[in-house]
Amino acid sequence: MAFLSWVLLATVIFLLIFRSQINNRHSRKTLPPGPRPWPLIGNLNLIGPLPHQSLHKLSLTYGKLMYLKFGSTPVVVASSPDMAKQFLRTHDRIFASRPSTAAGKYTTYNYHDIAWAPYGPYWSQGRKIYLNELFSSNRLGSSEYVRVQEMKAFLSRLHTMSGDSIVLKDHLSHTTLSVISRIVLGRKYFSESADENEIVTLEEFQEMLDELFLLNGVLNVGDWMPWLRFMDVQGYVKRMKALCKRLDRFHNHVLEEHRARMNAEGDSFVAKDMVDLLMKLDDDPNLEVKLGSDGVKGFTQDLIAGGTDTAATTVEWAMSELIKQPHLIKKATDELDKRRKTSAVIKVKPSTISYTN
């Protein structure tokens, strides 16, 4: 009986391989060039720990538009500005949706954010909310004082460490996280010192964000080979579920605090931050697509994660390039000094003239 089972299994595998090869022969004429895929795994054997570098090396051989198979999923890779324009602008609507992955399911409340939500009414509505309510000139102007305060705190921290070696990225991340937390959440919900009593520490919050970025960028085999999904061979799904619990605990705490203020103020409630606004929109019966608590959490998480790491990384790279070229540092310093002088405001009093920057 066991022997017959093994024969049956071997027959099924053979038929799958044979069918895959036949399909490849018939479809190859109309597909971009690319390496021949292996049965079952496709071209996953050619993808290393840094997928973007692996894809770049393959593009040097197969051209700016190439065809691969990740497991049983066909993939077309664009490796030039012209080809990218075709996907991102000319045929944007066709390719606007991201594939359904474990990361979108487990780390963004089942695709209830903007980054992983499929293209459609929910995604379009979220984009409008971001553009009209967060990135508008009025909203950016009203939060200017937050950026000024946190920048002064950042410079003060650097001043106290003058002469010591520091990791600039850590301090930049601290500053951007503080800015975006105050704008989106209304205040910082992480403790920066032992005297503060918050739900998480700064280090824990940053560690959660780092884990979120990592898990949203990994090549999870189960996404491309569904028949292996239940095994979680890399352990990524287990980590995603654990991270989801930690993030959900944080988001629930934030929403409970905001909901309490909303209920206490009643009709006189005025939205002071992005969470307030999202919760108010969630109660709006005229909203095209209901957000729900998962939607509020997903949008909030996108804003915190997207507004923290990207800005810190960009500034870090800019500083590293400046350090390599001293003449550019001098040019930047001279420009800042010039701006500082021209921004001085002259106040005339009865007997004195004072300058304030």
C-alpha cells in the first residue's frame, strides 16, 4: 500500500513537471527573455539574500525587460527608466495592485492600509484622505511648530555629545519618529527615559518598526509556492504574527485614549491629529467605504512607518556624501549661515535695536 502511494505521488509530480514544460514551450514565443525556470521552484534558485542585486545581475544578461517565474507565479522585471515608465505611468492602472502576500495579511490588518491594499475604492479613498488631510499646505503649516521643536531637541542632543562618536541614523530616526508621532498620534507614546511611563520604550518602538520594514521586504517562499505555505519554511509568517500582536497592543492603546477624549467632548470634539481625523471619518455615514478599526490602525501604521525610516535614511545618505566632499560641506555651511543672517528680524524700540533669529 505504501509502495502504491509513492508511485502515485511520483506520477503526479511527473505530470506537473511535464505540463510545466509544455506550457513553457507554447508561451515562450510571446514572453520577454529570461532564464529557463526549474520545475516547481521556477527561478527562485537564482535569487540570493539581496533580491534587488540578484535581479540586477540577471538583467545584465537578459535585458531591461525579462521574464522569471517565482515558484508557480510569472514575474516580469523592468530594469530601466523607460520600462519602469511603462509600468508606473503608461499602464499604471493595470499594475497598480500589489500581490497578495503574507506581509500584507499579517502586518497590515489584512490589507487595510494603503501600501498593501488592492487598487480600488478603498485604496483611492485612503489616498484622498492622505492628500487632503495630512499633506495639504494648511496641515503642514499647522504642524510646523512640532518640526521646529523636535529639530531643536535633536541639535541639543548632538551638542551634548560633541567630540564623541555617534551613529547618526539612530538620532535621525529618533527625531523623525518623534515628529511623525506627534503629528499623527497627537503625542509621543514611547518613553525616552526611565522617568516616563509609556506603553513602550523608544528602543522597543524602533525595534518593532525595524522588524516591520524587514518582514515587508523579505522574499517569502510561501507567497510564490502556495503548496509550501503551510510549512512556513523560513519562519517569516511566525514572526509576522508575533509582530502583529505587539503592534496591535500599541494601536489599541492609542485608539482607546483618543476614543475616550472623543466621547468626553461629545459634539464639541475637534480633531487635533490624524488619529482623531480617521476616527471621526470612520463615524461618518457618508464615507464611501467604511474604514473600521482595522482601517484606522492600518492607515496610522503606514504614516508612522513611512514617515520615519525614509526621511532618516535620506538624510543619513546625504550626510555621508557630504563627508566625502569637504568643499560641499563648506558650501552648505556658508549657505546656512547666509540664510541665518537674512532671516534675522530687526525690532526697533524707543532706545535700542535688537536682533532676534
